[in-house]
Amino acid sequence: MATSMSLKLACVVVLCLVMGAPLAQGAITCGQVTTSLAPCISYLRSNGASPVPGPCCNGIKALNSAAQTTPDRQTACNCIKAASTTISGINYALASGLPGKCGVSIPYQISPSTDCKSVK
């Protein structure tokens, strides 16, 4: 229960930080990445038997739309890698297939071993 509550609190804090950031900033932030992908965590901890949650796909699509430049895609990649090390129980086989299941193509594989500097 405490973990669930702390995760919810962290999401609210991140959401507040993202909403408070200037929209004309242009560069993607780890806060945006975290907020976009937070609805995917329970799916990524599962065995993949259930369908991908709609809010998860919406977040992936929004993140893909926001990361249009090479620096933004590299930042998103680095943020995903950093976040994945702090969340236990991630099924990386599910994570790598998640964009495709949501109808999105990204130029790198979601994996802790991805070299984000090579993302274009």
C-alpha cells in the first residue's frame, strides 16, 4: 500500500512539474517521459496476457509526437533507461514490443542496453 501511495504521489509531483513548465520550451523533459509512460508500468510488470491499457498507448503516442528531433529522441531514450533502473519487475520483452502494439514506430529498442547516443 505504501509503495502504491508513493508511486501515486510521485506521479502527481511529476505531473505538476510538467504542467508548470513552459509549453514553448521545445525540448522534451524526463518529467514528460515519466508522465507519458506511467500508465504502462503495471502492464510492463505483467506477463502480457492482458491488452495494453489505453492510457499507456495514449502516453506512448503523445511521447512519440513530442520527440521529433534527434536530441529529443535521445533524451527520451535516456529518460526511459534511467526510469527502468528504478522500477523493479519490468518485463523488457514486453517493453520492446510496446510501441508496435500501440501503432507507433520508434527508432530504437526499449532496453537497458540501448545506446541512446546512437538514436537518430
